[in-house]
Amino acid sequence: MSQDPFDDPRITAVGLLVEAYTGLLSRFAAQYEEHGLSVVEFEVLTRLARSPNKQLRMTDLAAQTSLSTSGVTRVVDRMERDGLLRRRACPSDRRSLHAVVTQTGLDRLAETLPGHLEIIERWFTGQLDAETLRIMLDGLRTVRDAVHPGATLGSTGSPDHPQLPSD
């Protein structure tokens, strides 16, 4: 007797992950909109603010976000026009550009973070005890590193990019 392939626990695991992510994302999107940011703009600002010198090479920013290289260029163009970030030539590679968060971008992020953290606590981390959360974070990092090895590019591995305190 064979097991029903539609009841495979692997499908359940991915389905639950997608459902949880989608539910959180819809709550985040409404809150970001209150502060004049899209989901992608918040993601870019957060990545830059958490990076050494509050900057990343454009290629590393694309690798760390849900954007393609051309997509990150379009988002950075728009965010630069809005004064949230700026481009800066890479001192070690004249072919590369860094995206650097501006004070205006940091201020917008600081205004947005309290509500963002409240949503995270209410709908995500607050649903789990400390040990369950630690285990889940370890598991998510393992999966992230396997499926998206470029997710921490520019964050570690060189004097220009020292180790971040957290991902």
C-alpha cells in the first residue's frame, strides 16, 4: 500500500512556511504603506542599515533581496530620487557601485520599525517560546544558506565587509 503523495509531510512543511510568510507579509505591507514604503523598499533599507558602513555593493544588495540585478537598479533609482539612499563608487572596484542609506532613509526606517517590531512580536516571535524560536531560526538559516547562498554577500568575509552581529 503506497502513501498518498498529496499527504507528504514535505508538502505540508513548505505549505505552512508559505502560508505563514504570506500572512506576515500582508500585515507588514499595510504597516509599511503607512510610512510611505513598499515591502521591497523596507527590505532594501533594512539590509543597508544592518550592513557595515550602512552600504552594500549593488550586486550584493540584489543577492540579499528578492530582486534581480535589474530590479534592484530600478528600486535604487526610485529610492535615490526619494532621498532614501544614494549611490557611491566602490573604492576597491571602479566598476562597482554601492547603495548607501541616507539619513532620510534611516529616519524613515526608524519611524517604521516600532510598528514592524510590534507585528513581529504579536504574530511571529511572540507565538513561540525561546527554545522553539532558537531552533526555528537555526533551521531557517540552514535552509536559507542552502537555497540562497548569496544572501549574506557583502556582509562577511573581507576587511571591507566584517562579520555582522546577526543575519
